[in-house]
Amino acid sequence: MELILKYFPDLTPLQIEQFTKLEALYQDWNLKINVVSRKDIDELYLRHVLHSIAIAKVIQFKDGSSMMDVGTGGGFPGIPLAILFPECEFHLVDSINKKLNVVRDVVAGLELQNVKVTHSRVEDIKETYDFIISRAVAAMPTFVHWIKGKVAKSQQNELKNGIIYLKGGDLAEELQNYQTAKIYDISDYFEEDFFETKKIVHLPIKWKAQY
């Protein structure tokens, strides 16, 4: 928890309480099903929580913004971001229901009112969102295809509506056809070695181009 406060010192007492509760909730579930790897559960705040909220170093979502977390798995990056941005709406979606039971339980345990959880393929979701967020569930061309038609038209944030993707490694080839993509090195914000190759990709998606 000290790690979170190191980079986010202005958290409210409620946010500190919610972030603190995360570890016990996930450790309890990890005894039942393998939500995150055994190695990662011991470094939950570094590898999952802080990694998720690195997005907040690139954009401060305006109140009322809506985000869909595609392939949320055990709830990352959606749950940590929902704690950080309580006035925004988060829709956590995954096609594998087993881990979503964990997500629902964690959301209930934290009493998060701004999170909706859905067992579905992303292609079957009908709503639109300011941003589609995710943590490396597919190569960008595949991901862009999945979320076609799901980015909202009206803009309210400093970054243009579109995809915000947590990725690692060399992205040059994967992003070669996306000239508007901007890459942010997480190591510019966090000094831990874990983030050395980790990046945030913002890809604006034009609403009119989806139809």
C-alpha cells in the first residue's frame, strides 16, 4: 500500500481503505481459484494495482466519463481505476465467467457503486464509451476490430476518445498502421524495475469511421 501512496499521495481516506482491502480480497480468492499467478499475488500492488492506475498519470478522467475494460480477467485495470475515479463509470467485460465471480465479489466487498460487470464477448456489447481500456488481451489490429462501434462521439477529456492500452515490449510493428497512436513509457512515471518495458498506448478512434 505504501507503493500506491508513493505515487498517489492525495488519496481520500475512503480510497486508501478500498486499496488496502484489495489485497485480502484477492488473496482469499486466490486460495480458491488462480485469479493471478502465485508470484504476482505477493506483488499485487506493484504488478496489478499500480500498473493499472499508471493510466492516471497519462489522463485524469473527467467526472461522468465512461470506460469499458475489455478482457478484465480478475478486474484489472478496471477495479483500481474505479477506486481512483469514483465519479466515472466502469463496465468490466470478459468472455470467461470464472474470474468474473471474483470481480463481482471484490466490487461488492469494496462497495463500488460505479462498476458494472458483464459476462460477454466484447463484440456483443451495444453501448458506447469514452474510452476502451485493457491490459494486453490481443494485438492492436484484433483489438480495434473487436471494439468497432463502441467509442462515443462526444468528447469531454483532454485525450481524444478511443483506446487506452497497457502493453509491454516493442510495439513498433504492431502499431505501424496506426499513425495517431501515442506511446507513453510507464518508466517515466514509476521508478520500479518492473515498469522498465511497460507502456501505455493511446489510440484515438474516430466515431464516424466506425460505421
